[in-house]
Amino acid sequence: MKNILLIATGGTIASKNNGEGLAPAISSAELLSYIPEIKELCNVDTIQVLNIDSTNIQPEYWLLMVDAIKENYDKYDGFVISHGTDTMAYTSAALSYLVQNVDKPIIITGSQKPIAEAATDAKKNLIDSFRFAVEDGVKGIFVVFDGKAIIGTRAKKTRSKSYSAFESINFPYAAYIDNSKITRFTKSEDVKDKIKFYDEIYPSIFLLKLVPGMEPDVLDYIGEKYEGIVIESYGVGGIPFNDRRNFLNKLGNLTSNGKIVVIATQVALEGSDMGVYEVGMKALKNYSVLQAYDMTIEAAVTKLMWILSQSKNFNEVKEKFYTKINDDILID
Ligand code: ASP
């Protein structure tokens, strides 16, 4: 039997109503007590690194999860992390950058309903996660939710209430998991290099969503406070340069001050392609900016957090940003 470590961090799955709304209350050992049948599948140990609503997740807390995996990496065949759904996609992307060359399964899961409630998706999601974690050949970081396994850099919470809360963005599901079988659609690549754990993160990244009417001087403020900025622009990506509100000069100030700017899109599917329109080309040709292409916003933001902890040099950042990690980007 394989040995799996459950790393609990809180979320709805572990929540109870304390009279002021749902809040995490259940320990990791109690979580396991709701799925006694798991003993027939694998040996499970458990540790609790946090017990918080994932709205309260901080980038520094990802390093606690990294530590828990690092300390136990050789002792276990795989890991299941229970986590709130609200920022789960940020955590799954962040862990994809902070733990690389992963040759074992690291599965992140949670639920839309608490495990203690009669009608809950928690037990299925937990059991599915353990089943995927003991499946031979599964390597890397995944979200398992509502019968689907999603590559950690491709997950996005797209529904706030239904059990089917997560989608795989611009990439196939890694697997369907049902009661009788696991059907895999992606193959975990052979891992050539040794597992690498990173112990630093640069939390100060700003995500700006453009709306018509926004004043360009917002970029002055952001530039004073942040080293990295992801701009959620429109469509395939562009920066407004209409006389009334022209963002290009402000963008130029940011980049000439050494700030790292990534232009992404607020459209959830298919990603950016800034060479198509003049609004994109003007920014791309005249300023040192990056674009997110098919990456999720969660991946773009956390990849910058990981990269900027190592370098703030544009060319170094560019090279790392466009290097594929855990299938986060399709360009070569
Ligand atoms: N607010 C909860 C959390 O993210 C929601 C959930 O887990 O589904 O912790």
C-alpha cells in the first residue's frame, strides 16, 4: 500500500458554522474520520499547517506548504493538500513554481460544502484525491475537484456555488475520476532533474483590471508600490491610447523604471495575442512588456512572484516567464 500525507490548511471542507458564518474548525485528523474507507486504499498520515479560510491565504503561507512537502518528500509516495476553494487556483499555480521537477503526485482539493454536512462534495473530492494520488505514474501538482483532475497551473474557480467549481483553462483536463475508474488525458512527463524546492516568494505583485474610463495615473501609484504588474486588458490584449485617457506614456514610465509589466486578458479562455491589433502592437513594440499568452491570471501572477524573488532584470524575467513549467504556457 502506498503512503500518502494529508496536509490540511482549512477551507470550507473543514468549516463549521460558528454563528458568524462558516469558518474552519475541523482538524485534519477529524477530516479523515469522515472517510474511513480510505484505509483500504492507502496508509494516510496527516499534518495541519494552517486552519484558515483561503480568502486569508498569504503568499508566505505557500512557503509553509512547501516546507511541509519538503520535510516529508522522501517519506511519502504522494501528498493531498486540503484547501479552501477561493484561492485554490493561486495556491496550485504557486506550488507549481515553488516545487519543481516533482516526481510524485501533489493533489490539492477542497469542497463547496463542509464535510460535516449531510449533503457535501467533500468526501468525494477527498477520496478522489487519494485515488489519484495512488494511481501509478501521476507526477506533478494538480487540483482534483468534482471528478476532474486539473494541472495546477491551469485551474480556475469558475463557479462560486456549484460542485463543479473548477475548470481547466486552455488545456485538457488531466483526468476524469469516477467511482470505478480513472481516465487520464495527459501524460505526466518523465522528470529528468532532481526535485527542487524554492524558499522565497516576492508577494508584491499588482493585478490591474482595465475598465473603460479608468484614469492612466493609476499606474503612477502602482509603480510606486509594486515591482510587478499584471494588466488584465481586453480581448487578445491591448493598451488604451485614446487621447482622452492614454495609458502608453504611463506604461513607458513603469518599464523605464525597471518595473515588470505583463499584459494579460480579462477573457478567461484562449489567451492573449498582442500582435493582432494596433492597440497591442504599440505597447509590445515600444515598451519592454511581456504578455501572458495562454496562461491563467493565477499562473501569471504567481509566476511573477516566484521569478521576482530571484531577479528583477527584464531579460532574465522574460526568459523565465516564457519557460514552460508544469504545462503553464504553450509557447516554446
Ligand atoms: N471561503 C472558502 C475558502 O476558500 C470557500 C471554500 O473553501 O469553498 O476557504
